[in-house]
Amino acid sequence: MPKPVDVDAMEWKALPYPGIRAKVLHSDPETGDRAALIELDEGAHYPLHDHPGGEHALILEGELKSGGEVLRAGQYIHTPSGAPHAVVARTRCRFFVVTPKGVVLVEKG
């Protein structure tokens, strides 16, 4: 049976990019399927990357520039596979993201 995750009790884990943290809610190493909360400090940058299975993101707080789009709290975006993009936080922000087949870096950050 699926079990709920107490997200508030989880600690933020630093990613290898300054000012970016994650709470990984689900991860399947076989498929790359992942669901996570991501938190970025203002100005934090995640390098150019793609998602082989696409990406679903819901902005919960703040503003984020993803590719050519500025996303704000309350907005959802689906980015299909084959649409590489970098991310920059315009303000401190948090978003929920699902990547069915993981992330592939196009450039090292």
C-alpha cells in the first residue's frame, strides 16, 4: 500500500548548485521517475538540462525563469522532452516537480 510522506518533517538537501535545495518525495532508480519539492534562493541557477520523459512543474512561491518563460506562484508548466532549458530564480521560490524519466544535463553548471 502507498504511504503518505510527511513533507514538513523532511530536511532540505543541498544540490550541487549554490542556493538550490530539494526534498525528494519519490524516486525510482530503475525508471528515473522522480517527484520533488525544489527551493531556490534569489539568483540561483540550474544549468541547461532536458527531461527524457518531460517535466511537470507547479510554482508554489516566488518567480522562476525557465527557458524563455517567467513562471509565478500558482502557474503550472509542462515541458516536453527535447526542450532543453536552464532555470534562474528571479526571487526566492519553491516549486513541485515531477520528472517521469529523470534529468539529463546538457551543460555542466
